[in-house]
Amino acid sequence: MGIIAAIRDFLTPLPVWAERGEILMPLFGQAHRLWLIACVCAGLLLTRAHRRLEHSPQAKRRFELGIATAPIVLLCAHMASMLCFSAFYPSCLPLHLCNLCEVLAIAFALTGNGLYGNVLYGVGLAGSASALIFPGWGHAPAFSLPSICGFGEHLLVLAFIVMKLRDKGIRPAFWDIWQPIVFTGIYVCAIYPFNKRHGTNFAFVNWALPDTPLAAWDEIYGNPGYIAVYALAFLLFELMLFLPWRTRGASAGGGSERRWGARTRG
């Protein structure tokens, strides 16, 4: 393969690979496992670097803004490749929950808003981790722009959440559990008819994503039956995330984190 062809393959966006139908990065195959190991190592390095900036607030803030902004940069790079290859379809719009969490990460890095932090914690943690474990870009080669952007975007959002949990920038309280649930409920109510109209699958509520628990639930309960199980699993996951913070919510009566527009303190 010539260097020009190699560069072209590297830059080829996910929709083009998906149209070819072949799975080039099998779920939990060697390439996927290596990516997961690389993500864990990179996440540890990023959180360690963040910890070392504790005594330099300005440098720490710049670092956080860089981490929060990088997923959007990667997203724009992949979208630009779709436009260059004339492969930008309605399904390519940045309307997945994880895309919204990328915006929330920047908003939280800029404002410290407690509502943004709680939604990012409740939705971004679940979404980013699930995307890394069950990547929806398996049609693309392991070393390609779609894979780098896919793993990179979700890793950086996940790392940002962990950083802000560690330094208490994000301060969940049990009684704030309603915030990510209401946010997700409003999103699903808006995106479900959009999916039906345009044949897209944002939030995976139009059809079950293959090789995921959604596909197993679809086999048992059908469509839209699997969506009810999907919603229940999400609620249980939110309960698991917020239950450890029940003492804070009870003792503080919800605290400042419960107020819309409240600013957290690191």
C-alpha cells in the first residue's frame, strides 16, 4: 500500500467504513483490548498530572480547560473528514448523549456550575465508560481517525470527571440524583421522534446496538420492549452512582449543589 493510500485509509470516516459492512475491530479482540489498556494508562497519567498542579491554580485551570476542550476538537476533526469524503448524514450529527456531555464538560470547566457537574457525573460517567467497553466504531480499523477520535473523546470526558471528583470540583449529593435523570428523560423524549423521522439511532433507542447488552434485551423483549429494560438499567446505575453520597445529601439537606445555577467549590 502506498503512503497516499495509507493516509487516505487513516482519514476515512466511520460512515464510509460502516457502508463496507466489515468489522475491522472486533469487540474485545486484541486491538480493542490494547485500546482499553492504553486508555487506562492514559487516564492514570492525566489524573496524576492534574494532581501535581494542585498548588498552581492557574496552571490547573488551563489543564482542565485543555482536557475539556480536546474532545470537541477530536469530534470536529472526525466531522471534517466526513464532509471531505461526502459522508455526512443525519446520523453523523453530534447528538449522542456523549456529545452533549462533551459540551457539559467545557461548560463546567468554565463555570463550575453544580447542575452541570451533577449531570456530567451521572450521564457522562455511564456513557463514556459504556462507549469504551462497547465501542460503536468497530467497522473502522483500530488505528484510524474514527478509532482515535472515538476512544479519545470518551477517555478525555471520563478523565475530566474523575479529576473533578477527586478535587471535589464535582460534589454529588444523593438528592441531586433527579438532575441527570430529568436531563436524560428530556433528551430521550426529544431524540426519539427525531430518530423515527430521520432513521437515526441516537441514544440507541431506535434499534439495539449489536454486541451489547441492548442486543440481548432486544432478543428477549423485542423493540421497543428493550427500551424499558434499558431505562431501568440506567436508573439502577444512577442509584449506584449517587447512593454513596447519601450522607452528604441528608446532612446538608441537598446543600448548594441542589440549587439551579449553584457553583461548586474545588
